[in-house]
Amino acid sequence: MKKAYYLSSCSTCNRILQSISTNGMELQDIKKEPMTSAQLQQMANLAGSYEALFSRRAQKYKEMGLKEKVLTEQDYESLILQHYTFLKRPVFILEDTIYVGNSKKVVEQVQKCLL
């Protein structure tokens, strides 16, 4: 399975998608087609936790005062399902491996895997 969860209005996501071979990859724009609980569960299982998928850069993170709170795995899951902005993106699932975020290292790993 090759799948990417991304946000079409995110210039970083678009730049990364243009830099890799997306042939045969299922692309899911999480704003237009929200993630299901089952999809998020699969991501968390591969990543090791919901926290690993959670973006602390989201504007809502600051707006909601979440920085001052101690969040549980259940909180991370609930927040990501409530609003797509809390998902660290893009997320690539290539076979049984997950790649989360837009760091240079992650993008290089995805590119290498797709060669």
C-alpha cells in the first residue's frame, strides 16, 4: 500500500508531493476527505503513538491553550480527529512503514523508498 495524507492548501505538502514519484500512490486531502478513526488508528499503530502524529505548530494548539495542558494519548487522538490541522503532515504510508512530517530527513527517506 502506498498512501499519502496531505493538505492541498499547504505549500509545503505540495512541494514535497511534487518532489517524489506519486505514481500508484493513493492521495487523500484531509480537508476534503477527513480521516476516519480507523485510518488514524492505523497511523498511530505504525508511528507508535498518537502523539507522534500530533502537530504542535498548529495555530489552534496555541489558540486553545493546549501548551499549558498535559495531554494524553486519548487527547491527541480526539484532537486530530476533531480538526485536520492537528495532524503533522504530510503522512506517507509505504507498505508497512510510516513517514510523518516535512523534515528534510523524512522527505529523503520517502524519496529513497520510492526509487
